[in-house]
Amino acid sequence: MLEVRGLHKAFGDHVVLSGVDLTVTPGQVVALIGPSGSGKTTVLRSLNGLERPDAGVVRIGEVSVDFGARPSRALEDSLRHQSAMVFQHHNLFPHLTVLENVTEGPVRVQQRPRAEAEAEARSLLERVGLADKADAQPHRLSGGQQQRVGIVRALALRPKLLLFDEPTSALDPELVGEVLSVIKELAEQGWTMLIVTHELAFARDVADQVVFLDGGRIVEQGPPAVVLGEPTQERTQQFVERLLRPF
């Protein structure tokens, strides 16, 4: 579903990604972990077209882009449409209702009939327990509810790949569980997902593969039992122990 080869990105003299290779198979859940500034979010933004890599090949589904070959804007847009992202701060439009937030992309970007988009949006909202909030404004929702709307908005685009950028980091601790439970249900339903997270216990329970990124490079990757339970690299060991045994 996703294949990344030799992904590079720098901001001026600051190198953020230095030759990242990554593969995610259909239906697989991959957790991307690492310290702040390691390049995790830049990986997601590069896949979703929010950042343009300096070099590297990215393939999602049947669409492949070689960023070192100066691809056309149309090809980059085609790649962007293969995935959908859920952000840390949900980024809902405050002047639109929940239903309007969810249908904005399908109607305006994908040119789908409004009635069809609204019917699917209501069905998705019901699946995450928010059917009664369709006509509410975002400011009337809790943080957890807003993030669930953010997830529904991504699902409504019918992406091949779901990208999550620390979806619980901006939530109060008591609201984290309701968002993680939705993501776990998506995993059980077979969605292909790449999740940036600091919730290592969640990654251990849900992910098929865990990738540890540090300094813009992949240091270690493998099943959760290995990367989080018996990491082979010293840097991974230090990171995992600090997060799982913070005191």
C-alpha cells in the first residue's frame, strides 16, 4: 500500500529526513515512534503533500512519485489524494457544523454529490457515537469529540492510507481513551494506517510493526514485541525505557 525509498527533506541547513525507507502493506498498522524533532511528523506531511520532499520515491497504491525528478503538480496532487491525515489539533473549521466539516472534502475536492456525501458522513458519525452532533458547531464539542470528528473527516475521503499525527497529544488524559478506542476499531476493520504516537502501550497493542526514528533516520523496526519489548539498538532501548518507565 505504501512504499517509501530514500526520502530526504531539509529546511535550509537543517536536515530533517535523511534517507528514510518504509513499507506498509495493505491492512497493516504501523506505529512511528521517536523523540521530538526526529522527523516523524515530516514523514507524514511528506506523504500527504503538506511538505515537498527534496528527494525520494513515494508510492501509495498505484500512484508513484519520484520527487528527485521534479514531478508535475498533477502527479503530486494524485499522490496526495491517496491518503488522509488526522492532526494533533483536529483543525476543524469553526464556522461550519460537524456535518459540513465532514462533507467539505468529498463535495468540494472530490466533486461527489452532496446528498451522497452527507449520507455517508452521517453513517460515519454514527459509527463513532456522534450521530446526534451532526448539526453542532465544533466549539460545543469536547476535545475527544472534536478529534473523533477529525477521524470521520479523514474516513469520508475514502483514502487508501490513514495518517495519524499524535492524535491524542492535545487531549486531556481522561479523553485519550475514547480516541484510541476508535483507532483500534479502525485497525480491526482492516484500515491501513501509519500512526505517529508517544502512546507506546497503545502501539504495542494495536500496531503490526513499530518503526523507531531518530535524527531523521530509521534506527530500528519490527514487531512491537521486539522493538518495544526487546530492542536491539541502544538508542531504541534508551527511548523505550524512558517512556515506559518514566520515573
